[in-house]
Amino acid sequence: MNELANKKCVPCEGGIPAFDLNEIHKYLKKVDGWHVLQDKDKNYFIEKEFKFKNYILSQEFILKIGKIAENEGHHPDINFGWGYAKIKISTHAIKGLAESDFVLAAKIDQL
């Protein structure tokens, strides 16, 4: 995981292909507990749910993710509430996954 966490997210404005399933599974092995899913349009994304003892701990975790996201210029979709935070990551410009998505996941895992 440190290998990816030490990298910097690279902004993507499109023009590159999204990872195929083989590439996605190669990168999934480098992060902890993330799941690959598809949206209604069959675009891939990764998602992970984190559990906490209360709302405040969930909120504090989300604020830390927000700082990482701003520093990396890569912003996940976040859903949280009492005792949980669900993080969804993809690269919207390519409608799928790229290395930066896994870099962000690895950085989040370090929290």
C-alpha cells in the first residue's frame, strides 16, 4: 500500500482509456478492503465502508479525507452518518478507474 500512498494523484481531463478489469484487479491487490462495482451505466468505481463508534468519529474521518482530496486534486463521493463513512472513488473524466483512484484509496487507508 505504501507504494501507491507515496504517489501523487495526476489530474485527468480525459483522453486516456479507463482501466479494464485486469488492470483494476491488479491495483485492487495494492489497497485494503476496497470493492470494485459498476454504476447504472456500467462504469467501474471502487468503494469502501468504514465503521466508527459514533457520529463525531465519522465526521472527523470525513474532514481528514477532505484535506487529502484537496491536496491531491481528486475528490471522492462521500456518504456518512452515525458510525459509518462510505467512500466511492472514480475518475469522472474517463467514466471509470485510473491509477489516481487507487492512489487516493491508499492515502485514505493510511488514516
